[in-house]
Amino acid sequence: MQVRSRIFAATTFVAAALAATTLVTTAAASAAPAAIGTGRVRLCSQGDYSSALGLSGSGHSQQTVYVPAGQCQTFGIPFDANLSVTGRDGNGTTLSVPGPGLQSGPSHVGMKPAGLGTESSPRFAQNANN
């Protein structure tokens, strides 16, 4: 009986931990070009700076972790949001990264914005969805 109680307690703890992660969730990046999936955005830092995805809308505002230059990371979008990209240079200084107005949400088709350019001339663009 004690073993069942411990298993139940461990299962309950894991379920509670998963439920607590209602903010933007991340998935490990892979190099293979694959479908992003509904409600997900794959941010690639293709410039010489790190980039983060900003979400604002539905009374919420949040930012993802910074994706290092040369890498990609996929994020779940928990609410309908306007998307922006913020950069960070090698010294940790925040960069304003201009780009198109993008929107996403839990029921939207996946998308692939990318931070492009250089620290002195950053920009972002929407790559082809697939």
C-alpha cells in the first residue's frame, strides 16, 4: 500500500509541475526542416546576435528566452498575440529589431520568424511556413 501511495504522490507532483508551466513552453530545436505545428512559432537567430520572441495581446505580455546566434528554438503560443523580436548583442545590450507585424495564437498555423542582419543593423522577417 505504501508503494501505491508513493507512486500516486510522485504522479501528482509531476502533473502539478506540468500544469504550472502555462507560460510559453519550449521544445528542443532540431536542424531538420519540419512542420512547426498549430500554435507554435520557431524563432531562428540567423544574424550575429541573440534574439527573443515578444508576445503581447489579450491583456498579456511576455518574452521568451534569448535564442543564441546560429540556433533555432520552437515556442508554444498560449494566447492570441502580436509578435515582435528583440535582440541582444555580445555585450548584453538590448537591440530594437524592426520587422513585419506578425500575429499568432494557440489555433494559428505555425510560423518561422528569424532574426537577421547584424548587431548594427538588425531586422527580422517571416520565413516560409511548413
